[in-house]
Amino acid sequence: MLPILNIGPLAIQAPGLIIMIGIWFGLTAIEKNSAKFNINGNTLSNLVLWSLLSMVLFARIGYIAHYSAIFAERPLSVLSPNLSLFDPLSGLSLGTVFFFVLIQRKKLHISNVLNAITTGLSVFVIFFFLSLLASGNYYGLPSSLPWSIHLWGFKRHPLQLYYVLALVFLCVWIFWLMGKPQKRHILFFEFLRWFSVIIIFLDFFRGDLGMRVGTVHVLQISAFISLLISIVFVKNFREKPVIEQGLPPSL
């Protein structure tokens, strides 16, 4: 865990810095590959950037809504860069809606946009889980395994590193598919499928409370639904290639 990075007189929040680096690498990958889907790189990167900013805003609004009494006592906390004061689920869900609204306004094919951003997305999620390691969030269950890390008073599964390792393999797989023109039309749903599998499996090692239904995290339930959706779409798109036949503006 390294929440603060000291460089001379500067104290930089390491999680935020890691996320910014991940965004930069992700946007670079998106711009490089957007032409393969007949989309202007600048247009697509701007669309993604605005969507990410909306996710940050909605995540903070969602957290404020959950803990309004605390923010009423300390209103300046609204401006805090502390990553623990965000609600990721609110940010992701509302930011995704905003993302699709932007796609519709730009009159872009949703399927092509989703496939075009997949390489950047596969890169970004690696840095996102590295930022969680730096902040100490999303930690694992107590463990006595040799590779356990000491965190919050216990030796624990390095859950964030499990995610990073799995996502590196997923990222390599996505870039390999990108190099196969006949596979590009299923790129996003291939990513969604295997990312969902990773979440379903690895969240059993999760040590923080989170939102649960019994012993299962809500995120695992969402991932299972995403897995089913991705399997259906991959099967459908293999029969009807998106890039060759095209899709209407919405799925």
C-alpha cells in the first residue's frame, strides 16, 4: 500500500496518479486502433474522456447521496480527491448511460465504438486495480499463504494483484484478437465475457464487506449477468459479423 508518493517537497496521491497514467495509456491505445473501425481517433478519445469525467462526477454524487449527513457537516469534503469518497457503482452505471447518450448524439454505431475502445479498456483496468493496491482498497481475505501481504492488521490475499495478473493475460488476449481482422467484431464482448469470469472467481477472495446478497457480492451477480449477455452476443456476432454487415445505432 502506497497512498502517498513523496517526490522531494511534493506529496502526490499515488492512486490518482496511477489512474491518470492508465487513462493516458488507454486513450493512446484507443486512438491507435480507432481507424480499424472507421471512427476518428480524436472524436472517440474525446467521447471516452468526457464519459470518464462524468463517471467521476456521478461517483462523487452517489457517495454524497449515501452519506449526505456527513457532507452536510463538512461541505468542503465534496472537493476532496480521496478515492474512498466515491461510489464506483453509481459512477459506472450513470457514466455508462451518459456514454451511450454521447454515442447517439454523434450518430456512431454502438458496436463499432465498443470494439474500438476495448483495447484501451483492457489496458486501463490493469492500472485501476494497481491504484486499488496503492490505496489499500478492495483488499483480500486473511490468508497464511507465502505470498500474502500485510494489510489492515492482517496478512491477506493480494486480491488486487490477482486481478492485475489476470487482467494482463486478458489484455494480451485482446490485443491478439485485434490483430485478427476476422475477430474484431466480437472484441468488446470477448473482453466482457472474460472480465466477468475474472470477477466471479476472484471476488470470492474479497475481504471487504461491499454489497452482498447472502455470501455473494452484488458485483459477482452483475458479472454473471454480463457473462450471459456476452455469450449470447458473441454467438450472434460470429454468425453476423458487425464490421462487414453493420449494426443500427443501438443494440
